[in-house]
Amino acid sequence: MVIKSLLFVLLMAVATLAGAQGEPIGMVVMHGKAGSPNARHIVDFVQRLESRGFRVANLEMPWSGARNYDVPVDRGEEEVTAAVADLRSKGAKKVFIAGHSQGGGFVLHYAGRHGADGIIVLAPGGNVGSLTFEKYVGNARARARKLVAEGKGNEVVELRDYEGRRGDYAVFSPPAAWLTWFEPEGAMNIPRAAKAVDPKTPVLFVIPTDDYPALLKSSPGAYRSLPKNPLTKLYEPRADHLGAPSASVDEIVRWTKEVVGGKP
């Protein structure tokens, strides 16, 4: 009888452990500037995550090529929060948020405002606080502020955006919404956002070895600005900017398990 009782306890413990290990993990994914959830490198990333058991919400964010900053930053935050809630409603016990390029900068901002079970910052870019952005979008900022002051903040007009490999280019956006993304000390000031991350939020910060030179120069400083957290890690895959998400999947799997287990 004692042996049977011990065997029953052991089987229950194994079942409990298996259940805990099998709890689904959610992942919200955000693409880069002027991108799309249907971009090849994002689709590949999502498929790899799903093949490893993640439940994924692949979002189209306000900075996509189709949306052109159609809503302000706080609405973008709401879209991410809704995706997190939806994954939880579908059984995800922990939900992580991954952002690539501009999505990486935005997830830092989001984690400062809302926290998260954990965030994954993939080759972050789009720091509007840089002198480069002032050079290329400074005139558009002045025009957008003037239009807002004149009560024309919700009228779609031609403004500007900047991305290293293509330079500056036209976007057609409501000035009031556009400004929330482009104010120098706003949401997309990456150093500011990194410092403001909720210290309770662990961060996997990915700097690919073959990223764009400007990002290789700026990203280490952003990583060092993060609040101390024993589960925050730097990962440097051998990949270029677009390849960084897929090249990081194995590390994402390892790190998320570490975070869920609570042991650095």
C-alpha cells in the first residue's frame, strides 16, 4: 500500500510538471518601418516560432507601408495590449512581445508604459532623437506642428520619414498622429525608451553581427541603458538586419523558458 501511495504521488508530480512545461506561450510580433506582417523575413520568423510551440499574433502596426502613421502612439499601444489580452484569452499563460527594427524601438517604449512578461528587441532602429532624423524630417516636424496649431492636425498631408538604406521619403499622414511618432523626445527616442523600461520586465536584446553600421554603433549603448534585471540578456547572432529575427529563434526558445522558469 505504501509503495502504491508513493507511486501515485510520483505520477501526480510528473503530470503536474509536464502540464507546467506544456503551458502555451504567447508571442506578439511587430514588423519594421514601412514593413508588413506579410514580409518574407517576418513570415519566416513567425512560422519558426509556431513550429516551436508559440501562439503568435503577427500585427500590422501604424508604421507599416500601408498605414503610414495613421493613428497616434497611444493607439499603437492599445493594439499591442489587445493582442496580448487575446493571446491570454486563448490560453497563453505568459505572453512575450517581439519587435524588429522600428518594432524593436517601439517595444522598448511599450515596456516602459505597460510592462510585459518579457520583450525581445530585434535589431532596433528608427531613433527619432538622433541628429540624422533632425536633418531629414526636421522641416516636416515644423510643418506638422504648424498644421496642428491651425486646427488641421487630422487632415492627411504629405510629410516625411527616414530609413537608413533608402534615405528620406514621403508619407501621407495626419500631422497630429505623425508627430507622436516623430517628436525627438517621444516614443521612438530609443535611448530614452531603453532607460524607461519597467525594471521588472526582462529583455532579450538582439544585435546581429552584420546589422547596418549606424545600428551597430548605437545599439550597444541602448542595451547598456536598460534597467538591471538578472534575466535581461544580450544576443549577437551571425546575421544581417533582416535575418536577425529568424536567426534568433533558438535563443528566444531558450530564453523564454528561462524567464518562465524564473531562473537566470
